[in-house]
Amino acid sequence: MEYVIEMLNIRKEFPGIVANDNITLQLKQGEIHALLGENGAGKSTLMNVLFGLYQPEQGEIKVNGKSVKITNPNIANDLGIGMVHQHFMLVDTFTVTENIILGKEPKSGGKIDIKKAEKEVREISDRYGLAVDPQAKISDISVGMQQRVEILKTLYRGAEILIFDEPTAVLTPQEIKELIEIMKTLIKEGKSIILITHKLKEIMEVCDRCTVIRKGKGIGTVDVAGTDVNELASLMVGREVTFSTEKTKAEPKEPVLEVSDLKVKDSRGVEVVRGLNLTVRAGEIVGIAGVDGNGQSELIEAITGLHKTSQGTIKLNGKEVQNNKPRKITESGLAHIPQDRHKHGLVLDFPIGENMVLQTYYQKPYSKTGIMNFKEVYKKASSLIGEYDVRTPSEYTLARALSGGNQQKAIIGREIDRNPDLLIAAQPTRGLDVGAIEFIHKRLIEQRDNNKAVLLVSFELDEIINVSDRIAVIYEGEIVAVVDPKETTEQELGLLMAGSKRKKEGESVNV
């Protein structure tokens, strides 16, 4: 069998941790090959070795049967290997074309020939059905479009083998469907793809074979056609995983969050939350379902004090908190798991231990007369790391060195530990594996069962249906429907999210 890529017995170590322990992965020509594993299992590390960002301690890499040494990404590019990173490597203020040609600029008479570059970018975009505007500025396009720019970047450099690192982690359901079609087109054009993921549905839909790694060790490779999600899940985490969330019937009590006639403008002054009304009571989880860009982000930012409101009231435990400072709102009993953990959840260059007290560092016992008591900080961090199964070499490890799932568990531990009356969870399981998702869902339900109010905002409709007690559908900045998750379907929610029909609680919709 001729493989286009062979990674044989790869070992990669970091101080205090073996990230890849004797792993083998073989990619056939023209296949989509999944690399499956829990957060922190070593998937991205293995692909960073293939892309030349890391050097392995032992093992061999072959490209088209020939042994190669890939000491940097330029060599990987020359060998036809391109990588679409989970966290995009784009310059916001540059155009699509300027980002794509960066470091490989076409020159004419000593100057960059931007017109020639734009023409090439447009041709590649059309060929693969990417529909990207070469002249658009990165800061003006959606996350899904930014990812297409990353794909174009690899194709512009002549990649025949594409590595996708968690490509659907930040996409809406519609963008995921479009990406899957793009991947199928790439395969038809003769490319080969390694897909790093832990979304089992996507593996079943699009992949030919799947290599599983667990805690840095290779578990094996399976044909996707001969397996199912349950087998893949248990191979990944080493135990059976429950996909349905077990919970008792909610017993809502008094209102904790009351949002009335709320209006919020975005950074351009355009009204994106338009007279929104919402109540979340103690002892219930209210899920907000909606297509990205319908005012969810601005709603959360208004409640948490990160965004000014132009009209309406936000009450927390009966007291108005709109336009208060974030710390004051936090101290009133609110906790927030932000949708972008890197921008708003963590200080990536601080140790994970110090990130565990970002909301409380100025309080006793962590601070005395303005001086930090680091002994208490790290004592607390150590206990939360144990309780929330945050896999890290130590509490002194920098937050950026942890996998996405472990960063998320750290944030959730920090927020829940403060015992809030209202927990806002925005995309709490984005980019996480089934084991971590199961863990987080249990924690959200525990909060509800402890008579707390939980507001869950998610693009994952199965998560919204599984975890919520009531579902509020948001469309163009308004709550247009409130439905019972036991009496709805993903299809009905999808139609409501597209603004097909407004309905009040208790009414039925003919789908």
C-alpha cells in the first residue's frame, strides 16, 4: 500500500510530559483520515511534528515513501503539506489576498503585484468552491470565511496534503455543512486530508479511516464504515460515554435574571438587540438557540456589563444592574463562561493557577492590604485542578500550554466555585471532546439542581435540546419563541431560528 504520509513510532516530549508516545499514523492518497482523541491527548502535537513546528525525539516521517526531516514549516510546504490551524494565523488589518501571499508575494519590477495575486486567489477560490472575496479585510469577514482564507493560504502554496486542526470548533452548523462540502471537493481534486477532531458525527459523515490516540498513546486505526459513534467514543476516552444528558424535571423558583425591553447597539451603532425580553429562574436552565450574529453576543455582554445598553432593564435578584461595571455585576451573583476563552476567559501568559483567581484575586485570602498571597492562590488552584480534572503538568504551567478542553475546565471550575446565583455559559463545550462535554453538562445540571439559574447559549442544537429546561429562540435581536425541549425537534428549531414563524409558549408550530 502506497501511503502519501507515514508517521512511524513518533515520540515527542515536553518538560514533565510525554505528549506523543510511539504513535503511528498512515495517510492514503485521496482519503479523509480522522485523528481522534480527547482534549490534551496529543493530536495537535503530532500534527505540529508533521508540519515542522516541533521536532520529535524519535520516529520516522515518510512522504510518498521517502524518509524526510521536516525541521520547519517551509520544508513542510515544499513537501506539499499545509496546515489549517485551530486558532487562525491571520492579520486582521490586511485583506484576504495580503494574508494569503504573506511570505510568498508575487513580484513585478521589484514591487508586489497585488492584482496578479488577487487574480490567482480568485481562481483558486472558484476552483474549490470557497467563495472568498480577495479584496475583503479580515476584520470584516465571519469566522467561517476566515477559515476559508486559511484553507486558501495552504492551496496557494501548493499543498497536496492538508491538515485541519479542529476546523469546526468555531463554526455555526451551516458553516460546518459548507466546510464538509469543501473537504469533499478537495478530495475530488486529488488532495488528501488529515482531520483532527473529536466530533464523532463529523467523522462518521466525512472520514474514511480514523486513528485514535489516548493520553499520548496510539490506540489503533479503524475503518469508519465498520464502526459507530459509541465504539469511537469508548476508544477515545477508555470507557463508555453517555450521549443523552440525565436529569430530573426542573422545579423553577423565583426569577433570578429579568431582562425587559432591552435594546443594545453594536460597535457600529446598529441596533442588534431590539426590545428583548427574557426571564431565567432559580432551578432552571434556559437555552438560547439562534444562528450566530442575531444578537446573542451583545445580549451576554450587556448582562455581564461588558457592553452598554441603550434602553430597557436588566435585573439580577430584583436589582437593576444594566450599565454597571463588570466587577459590580459579578459581585451581585453572576458568573460568566465566555464564548471566546482566549480573548475573554484567560490571561494566556499567566500560569493556570493565577487564572483560577482572576475574579477573586483582590479578596481574602488571596490578597491582604493589596499584596498577593501566592501560597493561597496556588493552594486554591491545586484544589480546583483536582476537582475539575484539569490536565496540566502543574498549577504553575502557563495557561496557553494547556489544551482547549483543559483551559475550558479551568474557567468553568473558577466560575462555578464562586457559587453564583446566575451562571451564563456561552458555547461552554465548543471544541471539546465527548468526555469533557459530558463532564460540563453534568456541572451545569448540578448548578440547576442547587437552585441556581443557568443561561446556556450554544450553536449546538443537540446540546440546547439535551441540557435546557426551556429554549428561547433568538432572531434578529428578539426572542421570537419559547419552546419545551421535550416537544420540539432540531428541524423545528432550525425553522424558528431562520425566522419562519413566531410563536408563544404553549402554541404548536406545523413543521
